[in-house]
Amino acid sequence: MTVLLTDKIQRDLASGTAWLVVLAAIERSEAPIHGYEIARQLSEESPEGLNFKQGTLYPMLRTMEAEGLISSTLVPSNEGPARKCFRLTPEGRRTLSTWISFWKGAERWVNRVISGTGLSGGSNAR
């Protein structure tokens, strides 16, 4: 497989799941969380080959806020200016819950389909 195709597959997978993982990262934080911390956590947890870039995060956060999925507050910082931190709104929680249900269904479907290829370690190896 060419590097260009591999890069495309990784970009498509990352872009299709970005909103889901960002909403989940915000939800699991006990306190409002700032963008740098969201990006750091997601980068640390991402599988090899998938990168979460900060450059895509901030426009995504602005859109999520405009759509009412998250809210922001300025939180004072000892290291410099106040930081914009995010929490899920009730609508954001409902959206995340729905998205998780869809994701789990899609995951089961994809696993069923790829298990028959013989390439995924499934029982139909050729």
C-alpha cells in the first residue's frame, strides 16, 4: 500500500471519530478542561499512526460551542493569562450518548464484516 493511501486512510478514520473522542474527553474530565489538555490526552491515547492535531481541535471546539454541545468559561491560571476551559452541556451529553450508541453498533458491524476476510485474525483464514 502506498504511503499516500495509508495517510488517506488514517486521515479519514481520524476525521470520522474526532468529534466523538473530543466530546468524550470533555465528558470524562471532572473539572472544565482546556484545549491543550484535551489534545495532550488524546495524543497520548491515540493508537500508533493516528495523530490528534491541535490545529484541528480549536476550530472544532468553536463549532461545538456554537452548536450548544459545550460551554466555555475563563479559568485563572498561575502560569499566565486565564484559559478557556470547556464542559459538556446537557445537549452535548445527549449527543455524546447517542454517538456512543451509534459507534458501538458500527464497531460490531465492521468487526463482523472484517472477521470474514482472513486478514483480521478471524476464523476464516485462507
